[in-house]
Amino acid sequence: MGGLSDFLNMGGYAAYVWPAYGAAAAVLGGLLAESLSRLRRVERRLAALEASDEGPGDAS
């Protein structure tokens, strides 16, 4: 009858399982934040390069 509490207890291994889930979530969240930050930086750099140079195919 204690389905949820049995699940949360993880068969007695909750002290190991939940921190591992937390660490994995923290690492994945950090990787996501770093990836989005790098994407924004690269997009700004690309926009600056495109604004300063028309490109090799354009006759200037």
C-alpha cells in the first residue's frame, strides 16, 4: 500500500540513488547552460563578422 514511499525509498538505496540523480541533473544543467552561453557568443561573433565583411562572393 505504500507504493510511493517504497519507490522513494528505492529499496533502501535512496541515500545513494537520489544524490546520484541530483548530481547527474546538475551536470546536465551546467552543460546546457554552457552550451547556450557559447551559442550566444558565437552568434554575436558571426553577426559582427558578417556586418564587417560582405563576404567573398560580393563585388565591393
